[in-house]
Amino acid sequence: MPNSSAAAASGDPTMLWFLTAGALLVLMALAGSVLKRLPLSSAVLYLLAGIAIGPYGLKLIHLDPLKDAYLLETLAEVAVLISLFTTGLKLGPPLTDRRWWIPLRLAFVAMTLTVGLIALVGVTLLKLPLGAAILLGAILAPTDPVLASDVQVEHHEDRDRLRFGLSGEAGMNDGTAFPFVMLGLGLLGLHDIGDWGWKWFTVDVLWSAVAGVGSGFGLGWLVAQLVLYLRREHKEAVGLDEFLTLGLIALSYGFALLIHSYGFLAVFAAGLALRRIEQQETDKAVNNGSSESGKPAVTPTEPEVELAEAKEKALATDQEQAPSYLVRNMLSFNEQLERIGEVILVLLLGGMLTRGYFPAAALWFIPVLFVLIRPFAVQTSLTRSRTSRWQRGLISWFGIRGIGSLYYLMYAIHHGLPEPLARQLVGLTFAAVSASIFVHGVSVTPLMKRYQDVQPGAAPKPAHPQESA
């Protein structure tokens, strides 16, 4: 075992890592309420902390996006999966609700327009090959479910079109971007798309999307029904909802990959299925005029710990409250994991920012992306929709890029993207994500406050009592 005094004297990187990580985590915990009042998102602080411990600061991060692409791909993949499941759990309306038209337009029409416009800029101004230009579009078109939490729905009863639209878009477009990733790789000779793209259209577009959504929703439905049956009828399968959450995410993602479909869409759909079951069971209980008066009481003479455990078990196995109890526990656990994933990935991004990966073209490309391409795609896709001018304007602005873009970038590099192209795409992606974290992170609080002041009904309704318990 290394001598601690010698390690301290030599500036052991492991020691510095533990000190830095520990100090940051404790600071986040102690100043959590203060951070929420700051006029910026927490991701801005994480990025600054990453820069401070990167090559221009303490030099604790020594990651190369080209050499360590698989590691970074895996970390980003896990973070996106957790966030997608969380987003699905927050969206309460049934799929027949008209509000779904907004995120559907954003995830398909606006996504396609954004990819096409970025590809056009990539070919004509950045002088990229067509495949690389489409790939760049697919990397930067999706909005991020991880970093966009400040503008997403706060709970399943939030009816605001702006927050619901951005949440649904972030949940879906991390899956709908995948066909364009595969098309870009195919045009670069790194993926088989078939003659005239027939295999890409039938497999990568149609089958993978439909099978991903169907398999994820089906697995989420089956697992939830099984758990509720065991809890209600046999008082079994109680507790360890954290294991159940991770298990369902892994099961739906793994099965989707097994049948060659999009796992991101499957995980999002699994979250939707759980929330849908909870909503249906709650509506059924309300329609039946049931109340909590007949619930079994727990004797107050039991020790405190046993009393709490008994109450939790009573809720978990109750005929009416079991669905909301299950979803609430899953959502709470996932939100904590989501925050941890955000800290890790944004810190690593800040630690990898070096001048060598920042092309001069980023100075004009990022404003074009944020101010021209995204707004045009959103305004076009939401033409004649039931959104106000304020809502369309904010949706146009909050096209937040983040962990999803990092995942697709590392996926492409790991699957053989040539180094010259990889370096160019790394520079543009890192610059776009970093700029998004700063400009959107600083503008989110004042803009959302202004929106709530001028938009009737914009303030989120309080959560259902069972959700806030």
C-alpha cells in the first residue's frame, strides 16, 4: 500500500481526484438550495469545474476523445438511458392526447430539417464529405434529455405545452437521430445501407424505430403489471425498487438491441408505459369513488423503524396506491442517478476542452446553428400548431445540446470514423455542447420566469399528493 505522506508530497493524482470529487459533491449537497436560486443552470458550474481540473488547471483529467472513445461512449450511453427513462416517467397524457403532436413534430419534422440544414452547411461551407456532413447533423440535431431538465415538465400533471413539447422532443429525438447517424456512417463506407439505401430505410428507419418503441412499451407494461399483481395479491416483490428500475432499463435496452432496434426509444417507451399504467389505475380509483378511509392502520406502539417500514409496505401493496408508489420511487431514484450522470459527463467534457480541438469555423457555425437553423426548423414544424408565439420562440431557443450529442459522436468514432474527420467533428461538437451549456444555462432562469409572467397557465400545477409524498 503506498505511503500516504509520500503520495501527498508527490502530488499523487489519485489523492487530488478524491479531494476534488469529494469537495465538489459536498459543496453540491450543502449549497443545493442556493444553486437553484442562481440565474444559471448547475451544468455551467460543472463545466467550469471540469475546466479547472483539466489541462489548463489541476491536470487531473487525461482523456483523449479519439483514444478513449469507447469509455466516453459507454458513460454517455448510460447517462442518456437513465434520463430517457426519467423523462418517460414524467409524461402523463395518453398517446391519443393532442399534446403529443407538438413533440412528434419536433422529433420528426424539426429533426429532419435540422439534420438537412446542418448537412448543407457542412458540405458547402465546412467542405465536409456528404456522409460526414449528415453525421454532423445527426450528432447536433437532437436536444438533450439530461441537460434540459430546467425546461422540462416538473411532474406528470404539468400541462404546459412548452415544457411538454421540449420534454417529449428530448425523449424521442435521441432515438430518431439514430437513422441519420447510420446513414452518415453508411455514406462513409462504415455501415451497410444497401443499394440505393433500401436496407437503411427498411431496417434502420422503419423496423428499428417501430420495434424499439413497441418492445420497450410492451416490456414496461408487462413488468409493471407483474410487480403490481405480486404486491397487491400476494404482498410480495416489495422493496428494492432501485433494482427494479435499473433492471427494467437494462432489460428494455438489451432486448431492443437483440432485435436490432433502437434501445433509446425502447427505454423511453418503457417509462411511458409505467406512467400510463399508474394514470389508468389512479383514474379507475377516482371513478370508483374510493378513498383512503378503509386502509389498514398500523399500531402506533410499534418501534419507529418498524412503523415506517410497515407504512411503506402498506402503500406498496395497497390496491389503489401501489401503482403511484411504484412510479414515485422509480422516478425519485432515477432523478438522483440522472444528476450524477450529468456531473460526471459535463466534468469530463470540461476537462477535455483544449485549443487543439476548437476549429476556427466554430465561431460562426455555432451562431448559425443556434440562431438560424434551430429556429427555422422549429417554426416550420410548428406552423399552425396550438402553440403561442412565446412558446414557439422559447422552443426555438432551447434546443439544448449535451450528453446525447457526445454519445453519437463517440459512437461514430468507435465505429471507425477516420481520424481527420473525427478531429473536425470533435471540435465542432465540443464547441457546440459547451456553448449550449453556457448560453442556455445562463438564459434559462430569466426566460422561463418571464414566460410564466406573460403566458397564462404557464406556472406548473402542484404535484398530485401521492407524487409529493
